[in-house]
Amino acid sequence: MTSRRPLDMHEQLAGTEPDVEEMHEVVYREKTEPFEGGQPVPAEMIVAAFALLLFGGWYLGNYSADFAVDRYEGPAAFHAGPAEQTKSPAEIDPM
């Protein structure tokens, strides 16, 4: 005579089918993994980037001296005094 031992959680009685839903219960509860690039860009970041772009354009427009070589007045531009004491800038030879 064989003694019946209790079944392990991984065993089943002969001729019975496993409960598939019970075995996959953990998998059903899991959420999908997030993927990169799935979130939209925040509106505040778009507004901040646009504001920075506008400020940069304004700053370059006001303080760039039109990117011209002949606009540089040298250190004499920062000295206060009568116009006859300041020297006119010499012609600049880029080569």
C-alpha cells in the first residue's frame, strides 16, 4: 500500500488540468514597462525655450553692432570728454 503524501504547489493530481488563470495571476497584475520618449514635452519648457530665444534675438539685435568690423570704437569710446580730444578711429585692416 502506498501512502499519499501532500502535493507540492508545483504538482497536480493525475488527470486534472491546471488553473491557467491562477498560474498567470501575477502576470495579469503587472503593468507594461514604460518606454523612452513616451511622455510629451511639458508646455512650460516650450514657453521657456521660446522666451529664451526671443531674449537672445533682442539682445543680439541691440548689442551686436550689426556684426560689422568698422563699428568697434576702441577704448576711446568709454572716455568722456570733448569731441576734439577723442581721436577718430583708425581704419582697420583685417589682413
